[in-house]
Amino acid sequence: MSVLEKMTSKDAIALEDRYGAHNYHPLPVVLSKGEGVFVWDVEGKRYYDFLSAYSAVNQGHCHPKIVGAMTQQAQTLTLTSRAFYNDMLGKYEKYVTETFGFDKLLPMNTGAEAVETALKICRKWAYEEKGIEENEAKIVVCENNFHGRTTTIISFSNDPVARKNFGPYTQGFIKIEYDSLKALEDALKENDDIAGFLVEPIQGEAGVYVPSEGYLTKAKALCDKYNVLFIADEVQTGIARTGKMLAVDYENVKPDILILGKALSGGAYPVSAVLADDHIMGVIRPGNHGSTFGGNPVAAAVGMAALKVVKDEKLAENALRLGELFRKELNNFIPECELLTKVRGKGLLNAILINDTEDSSTAWDICMALKENGLLAKPTHGNIIRFAPPLVMTEEQLMECVSIIISTLKDFRN
């Protein structure tokens, strides 16, 4: 194929299939452009994006202020490593820590890196501050969690696809039922060597599972009671996605360690961060942890611009209002649709539950039909579809999308 020839979707998929590792199963659509809530495929068809790159594109595709900050910085200085100071990182750290109310920030690139970083900080704190015997610290995690796919993280996953044939697994984790305060307290009572509790305020990959009201508040109180660090993984739920700047804000919970990623960059660049106060972050010293790219000048410029867009455009407020409208409209449709059993979520992180088994292809088939009708979404399981559009969506656009979803489900049922 010559450089001047226009690539078709079929060509692009064939290239990936031939030269790329097969570690994803994408919907068969090849995107070449994005703007706001829309993406276009290589043939020029326009779609509403109802995945937002797993909530990384909360500010909309190619937001001009974020892209502008990125390109301006990229023309000046891109990378120094942390061997030297740069003139952007300190400003970024100040802006983010003041935004979320923490003393310190440790910059990384991806969500999984940030989770690994938080685990290391928690363990080191346990040995140096809590007094747990070295190599004995345990961290409590929840069933059906998703925190990434590194070797350590899959060690406490119960997803067989992510785990099988990747052992031996990392030790030091206790898995309990999500949304069960009894399970958490039992674990804390029975083990005096627990360092932390790692939790998603809403389990996204599990199917947008929203815990009971008060769960996070009471879980944090239990952690305080037993001198255990409460670690909130807000990589997917954070940065206004759920209708608050953080999902924990619904219960006025301040985590001991906060993990951010995805929309911290508005989808323009890999940016993640771990935040904690001095008495926790102080255990990290030169040589303990690092990243060549973490905290680079471009990431710093992008991170500040991305957060400023969220604040200036009141995206949390928009997500809260449109999320309530979305769930109301779909709940009204449930009585006349045998396929749809439930809609759940907060803000613009929502999911519909399909009346079929987890092993079925129904959710995938519905997503294929939605694609044909101009809306892109992905299943989280065989019977759950997540809906998470960019937060810059207008009410008129949302209602058009609701109409697409309802008409697709009606046609699918028939």
C-alpha cells in the first residue's frame, strides 16, 4: 500500500492482526479523528463515544486547551528525567495537591503504575511507621476488583483471563467481599499485620457496581480504628466522572492515599499520580521509587490544563445532572423492555444489565448494533454494557443518545 492510498477499516484491522500482539478484542471500528463527544472512522462515519477511552477522555476528545498546553510545552522542553529539576513539575504538584487537599504528590504515567506505587508506599509506611515486621505486611483488596494487569495486581485479581498462566503470584493480599463492612472488620480484627485497604469507590470493570450508601465512610472509619491506610483507586471514577471531583466526595471521605490517572490528562498523554500527606509520603526517599517519564514537563502542563478545564467548564456538575437524566430515561424504558433489567451508576459512569447470562454474547451483539446506529460502547461482561460519554456532552446530545440506545434495544428485542 502506498503512502498516498487511503487506508480502509479492513486494512487497518488486518495490519493490527498481523503485526500486533492479540491482547485486546476491540469492537471492529477504526477511528481516525475525535472532537468533543464525537469520533469518526476512517470511512468518515461519525459516532457518539460512550466509552471515553475507559473514562480517560472526560474533557472530550482533543480539547483545544489541553492540546494547546501539550503542544506549547512540547516545543520547549519534553523530558529531563528526574536526574534534574524542570520548571513545570513543582507548579503541577502544587496545583494538584491544592486541588485535592494533600501535602505531596508522586508523579507516574499509567494507572497501573500509580497503583503499584501506592502499594509500595503503603508497605513501606507499615514497616517504618506502624511497626509491622518486615515482609509480613498485608493489604486488603476486594473481590471483582480491577486495578490493572501488572504481575502484582493480577495476583489479587479473581479474573481468570487476567490471571491464568501468569504465576507465581505476589503474596501479601487478603481478598474480601466488596461492599461488606463485616468482611472488612473481620479481616482487620483477625490480622494485626494489615497495612492498607485498597478499594475502588465504584467498581467500574465489574459492571459499574455502586456500593451501599455509607460504605466508604464506615470503611474509612474502620481503617482509622485499626491504623490501616485507606487507599482509594480513583483512576476511573475520579476527575468529575461520577458527578463529583472524586467519587469519595459523595461521602466526604479523604483517603490516606489517593490514586489518579486517565482523565488527569484528558486523554492527551499518559499522566497518573499518587497523593498522600507528609506522614505517609515521607517514607519515600531518593532511590526508593521512580520513573524516567513520570513528572515530565509535558505531563505537568497537560495535567494542569486538564484539571483547569474540569473546573472552568463545571464538568462535575454537568456529569451529575446528565447522569440523573440518563438513568431516569432508561429506568422509564425498563418496564417495556424484557432485555433490560437494571440501570445503575453515578454521574456519567453508568451501566445497563442485560437479561442474559454472563457467558452470553448478547451485550457484545447489542454493542455491534449500537455501532451501526452511531454510538460506540463496550460490554464489561456478557450481560453488562458500560455507558460513559465525555462530560462535555450537552443535554440535547444526551437525549439523542438515549433515543439511539432505546431504539437499538427495541430493534434487538424484535
